[in-house]
Amino acid sequence: MSCVELRILIVKTGLKHYQIARKLGWHSSKLSSVLNETYQPSSMEKEDLVRVLGCRVEDAFPSGRKEIA
């Protein structure tokens, strides 16, 4: 499973991945790793990311799986 909610929030910003990574002081591969779920961001990294995206941590990183009917 990929970070669907996070991907949607990124698209809504209208920013490119590299632009978001630059605002965070990250390499673009780090953001890609977060999106591919090969890297688990720390609590502080999540806070920084949602600040750039203009949302809450719960919106970008929901804790439970949602069932699709």
C-alpha cells in the first residue's frame, strides 16, 4: 500500500515533489522514499511535512486502514 492520502495532499498543493523536498531541506529521494513507504519519517519530519502541505498529521498519515466496499 502506498501513502494515498499523502499523495493526494501533495497534488492539492500544486507543488512538485522536488519543490516540497527543497522547502523541507530534504533530498527529493527522501520524499520519494516516504511516499513509497521504504522510509518511515520521524514525528518531527511528519510535522515539518504537514506544515508545508498545510494539513494535520492525521490527514497525511492516517493510523487505521479504511475498507473499500
